Amino acid sequence: WLISIANGRVADVLSPPPLMKSSRFAIRGSEAAWEAFWQDMPAPGFHDIFAMTKAGHMTIEGDLHPLMANLQYVKDVLAAPRSAS
């Protein structure tokens, strides 16, 4: 998935993302890791992107400044599918 944010809103979501598409940062994990993260009540260690990174289930790559400057927003967007199920 490639999520584009513009003016504080999700502007576009592409799946699969185009080959060689650039991004400011990436949060990567296996399909199983994302499924565990998106459970209504994730298991311990699967509740947060940083916990999953520390455990080796995800990686965070690229320019971390926009991620850290907008951390709560990014976490809320990524957790949104939890309430959709």
C-alpha cells in the first residue's frame, strides 16, 4: 500500500504501489504482521509499530522527520482498519 497525505488528509491509497515510486518514509511488514497489528485487540508486541519494529516484525526506512513530526496522525491512520472489521 502507498498512502499519500496532502494537507493533513489521506489523498490517495494505491495497492499495489507502482514500481519505483518514491516515498518520504516506509513502514514495511509481512502480511501476517499487518494482520496481527490490525486485530481489534492486538496481541502484546503487535499493538504498536515501534514494538513491532523492535521485535523484528516491521522495518521503518527513509526520512524519519515527517514520521516523528506527525507520529500520532500516522499511528491513527495505520490503526484505522482495526475499527473497520
